[in-house]
Amino acid sequence: MLYNLHTHNYTANSDIFEVVNRYPYEEIDVPYFSTGIHPWYIDLERLEEHLAVIDQRLATDNCLALGECGLDKRIEIPLNVQQEVFEKQLLLAKKHQKPVILHCVAAYQEAIAIKKQLKIEEPMIIHGFSKNAQVAKQLLDNGFYISFGKYLLRNPELSAVFATVPNDRFFMETDTIEEGLELVYEKAATAKNIDLEELKNIVSNNFKTVFKNG
């Protein structure tokens, strides 16, 4: 069994356990999903409505995580607005004791600070990681998990960064890429210099630890 931490494209492949992203305004048409307000799609006029949907969904067993949600300094929505929406969602994750799948662009310091400030003890996973070993270490030192996908396939330098991540702190994902999850796993196994079966076991154990599922 392969585990896909974060995807927008449900494949219905019986060999893959998929956590499919479903925004509050999307129907739930998949077995397991995460739900949250992405910083790109903050709609202040519908914020309370969307938060209520998230609250309701997080109470269900097949909603495995809050997300993707987070912070993005490269968009026009002011960071203070993003932070307020992010914090409201994190309190819901705390209430329902669900992990968090994070979209984070150029705002790692802020994400770390908010995690500390709100005393979030639920697992927080940075999805689609693409940065250097220094950023990875800082996140790991502050208790974050890191998920790898698209950039592991496209950026040769990221393999060396991935190799430094402890085995109990990473996940694999496809997000929106067309390449299959198998390719991501193969690349990751090569980067860690381990065989594919060992990598599968590592990710499976991490999934069961964080999501108490599978």
C-alpha cells in the first residue's frame, strides 16, 4: 500500500491510500479527505460559513486532517488577513485533534511562531516541500513533518535535503502533478539509498502514527 498525503486528483487506485483535498465549497465524493481554506481562496464574505463547514467535517472519521491551509507571502491577500484565517482554522484542528496539512510560501517563521503561540500539539505537515536543508532542519526542530512530491521529481538538489530528514518525519504526495505516486516513492527510495519496500514501510508507519488510521 502506498500513502498519498495530499492530492487534488482522486484515482480510486486500490493500492493507494489517498488523502484528497476538498475545499469547504466542494462536495465530498471520496473515501478520505482533508478540508481547509487555502490562503489563495480566502473569501471574507463566506469565511464564517466555510469555517462552520470545516468544523462539521473535522468531526467526521473520514476527514483525516485540516488543510490545506496556511500562509503565502507571494499573493496579494494581506498577511495579517491570512494569519487570522489560519489561526481560526488551527483552533478547529485543536478542537477535533486532527493533523494539519500546510501550504507555506516564504512564511516559515510565521508558521513556526503561530504553532508556538497557539500551543498546537497536533501534527503539522508542510506539504510540497522545496527548500534547503537549513529550512528543513528549522521545521523539524520545531516539530513539523515534511511532505515531498513534485519538487523531489523536478529539483535534483532536493534529494540531498530529503536524505537528511529523519525517517519518522516525512510523507510522500502528488498534489496536482500528473506523474504517479510510484515515481515519487522510487525517487525517494533512491535519495535515501534504501529499497522501495523499506520506504513503503517507513511511510506507512508515519501515516499510522500521525493519522491513527490505515
